[in-house]
Amino acid sequence: MDTPEDTIQTTAVRAEREPVNLLGLTLTGLEEYFRVIGERPFRAVQLLKWIHQQRITDFSAMTNLSRELRARLAAEAVVRLPEIVSTQKSTDGTIKWLVRVAADNCIEMVFIPDARRGTLCISSQVGCALNCTFCFTARQGFNRNLSSAEIIAQVWLARTLLENDSADRRVITNVVLMGMGEPLLNFENVVDALELMLEDNAHGFARRRVTLSTAGVVPKIDALRQRCRVSLAVSLHAPNDRLRDQLVPLNKRYPIRELLAACRRYVEDDARAKVTFEYVLLAGVNDSRQHARELAALLADLPAKVNLIPFNPFPNSGYQCPPAPVIDDFREVLMARRIMTITRKTRGGDIDAACGQLAGEVQARSRRVRLRNANRLATPGRTTVTLPPEQLQS
Ligand code: SF4
């Protein structure tokens, strides 16, 4: 059995081998780091500004730190970012980046510019385990949670790449956690990354400009309210439990009544706040006038707005997008009942960057999903990874 000395030695050796990645540390985390190494905590603000505002990763360039501290950081710490594997630009200006977070795993992030805004959609997990039936990410399976560094790195990388794009410099005005994964199932890492997005000495976004989208992990909605209240979006997609159980299996655990109660609590003491409800319209499944009436009744006493998302097809999805008149009809029923509703324009469809189409490259943990993915037909324009047999062993 290891003695305490052994443990300390092992930890010291590991620390020697694995420098601490400071990219994902919040202000509090960095203050603690400096306390532990015998430095004064105000260094944390200096470092946050270098890393997230100046976007400098080389400690030797951080000129307001002493020479000794720079040398020590260079020896014991790093600011390490994931690698951009590919960039695709849509004819409508949308940009999708494939980001490698480990040898076999990539996630996707998307920048969607419009006249007034530049929205960055980022991922929180490698794949997703929630299996919503209309979502391409779900088909890839699930590998792991992203670290806080890997989440905030997406904001860091996109800001840097957009600022350096001399042909088309764009500013990110909004960040949405609507990419791959269920953010509330990666709670601590997501909250740390959110804090860095909001922190004045880091990225400095206003709370209302950062939106977390959840399929409805009810206890964590309450926890988020306590820890870091950003704007909330809920992937609803059905107006009753019978249908939602089929489309969003998480509903069996947290049914609509409990989910809406949590949404009410989330905004109850903020007169200006609204919860956004996302509703993917699937032809013949959830798109009738009766569904719209049910949805309006459900949201009648909530400060809510609805985003209608015409389904973005992917191979073998089994679903279709409703015709335009059906979508307009659905919206009119909601509007007539005073529910603020917008129909989201499909953006980046030509590069598979539209809502529900993100896929990345996920080395799924489940053998069944790995087999299915390995045998999946290549989608035009995407890389398909064929797994060697030894990687298909459970
Ligand atoms: S819609 Fe969101 S929660 Fe559902 S499977 Fe896709 S990524 Fe996961």
C-alpha cells in the first residue's frame, strides 16, 4: 500500500510530467493556483487578461509578470488549445470549424453572422447520450464531457480566427451552448466556462448574450440559477408528454410539468427574462394546428418565446421538414395566442452546420454505436472514419 509520502511523490512526478493547463481556470481557480505556488492572488487578473483578452499563450510575452514568475509558469503550466482540423464556409457566411479534442475525437462549433449579430454556437460534450430522435449528434453516440478549457477554447479560437480574418473580420456578440452535447450533464465544467465568458477580465459577455440550451435536466436548471444565471433555452419539440417521450427520451425522467415549473423558477424574480423554447418542426409528427394550440396553452402563463426550427434533414433520419405553409400556419396559431414566435432561418445547410446537423468525429463508448458509425455511409463533404477491428472491442 502507498504511504502518504509515496502519494505526494507520485503526485509531484505527475505534476512534473503534466503541466497545469491554465486556460480553463476561472478567476477563483487562478487565485487559488497562485496561492498554492506562493504568489499573490492579484496575478490571477493579470493572467486572465493575457490569456482571454490579449489571447497570448506564451508566458514569456506576459511582460507585467516578473521574470522569475514567467520562468516558473513556463516550467509548470501551459495555456493549451485544441487544434482546428478544418474550416468550412457556407455561401450564407456561416462558418463551421472541426476541432480536435483528442486523437480520435473532434467536436464542431459554428459561427452564424447576420446584419446585427454574430452568434457562436459551441459544444459541451463529445457526442451526446440523450438520443433525441431528430438529432444527428445523437447518432454519433457519446464519448466524454469536454473540460472547461476545451469549452472556453472554442470562444478563444473563434474570436481569434475571426479577428485575424482580413477578408471578413467579424465580432462575436452572442454565444449559445447549442452545439454537440447536453450542457447540464457536464455541469461543473460548463459553469466554469460560463464564468469565463461573463468575467470582465476575460471575455466580458453580458449575461443575456450567453444562452445555455438544455433538453430539460430539471435539477440542474435550478442549480444553474444559483450558480450562473445566463439566458435559458429549452429544447421542447412537443406539446405533450406522450409525444415528447418519443422525441426527447429524457422527458420520461423529467416530464413537461416538472420542466416548465423549473423554467418558471428560473425567471421568477427577473421581470425582463424570458425562456426560449425551441421546437423542431417535423412533418406529420408535431406540426399540426392542434399541436400549436396545445403548445400555446402550455406556455400561456410563462414569460416565453418560441423558436420554430424547420427540420434540417440528414441521411436516414426518417423525418421530413414540413412545407412552408404548414410552418407559417403553426406560427400564426401561436402568435394569435400572444406567444412571441419566430421561425428560425436555416443557416449553413450547405456545410451541414444547421441546427441538429452537428456531428464532429466521435469515438462512441458504446460498442453498438461504434459499429453503426463505422458502417455508416459517408455523407458527401464529410470525413468518415473507418475503425480498425481492435477499436471495436468493448
Ligand atoms: S438535441 Fe441536444 S440533447 Fe438531444 S441528442 Fe441532440 S445534442 Fe443531445
